[in-house]
Amino acid sequence: MPRSNQPRRRRTSSSRSTKPARSTNDDGELDLNRIRMGIPATESAPDGVWAVRAISVGNAQKVYTCPGCHHNVLPGVAHLVVWQEDAMFGAEAGLRDRRHWHTNCWRGRSYRYR
């Protein structure tokens, strides 16, 4: 029997395979950082729209200074990475200016303006 020149059907979610969907970058390689970190949540506040990504205990490997309390965020401490999505000079500038916050400092920050 001759081979068919028709492409094979892609598997749907009802197929037998239980492998999770693969996240790839433009080069076709797996984007492991995106898989590990997940998609950031978006929060609206009086001072703008913020992207907030949780960093787990296992992924916290450096020392950062929290802008809320000005203390160190130590390695092995779960915390948040926050950047402004509606930054004045665009989304890329907001991402460049991202900061690592203690979770409680981010939740308790004040919106008072002088």
C-alpha cells in the first residue's frame, strides 16, 4: 500500500498523551525560565498597572534590596518581582526597572502622595 502524502493529525487534549504543553522561544528551544516562573499577574493601583511575579524559595538565589523596607531580600526567601507595565518610556523600560519586594512590603505599601 502506498504512503499517504497527507500530514498527520495533531493530537488533541483527548488523546492518550499526558505530556504538558511545551513552551518554546523563537529559536524553537524550550524556554525554561518561562516554564519555571510562570506568567506574571497584573495588578492595578493608584500609581499604575503593575506586573507581579512570585519567586519561590528554590529560585531565590541572590541578595536584593527591597524598596519597601530597604532591607535585604536574602537567598532562599520567597518574594515578588514587580515592574510597571504602563511605564512612561514603554514596557521595556518598566521591565528594566523591575524590583524585588518582600511579599508583605508589597501588600502593605502606601499610595500617599505629597
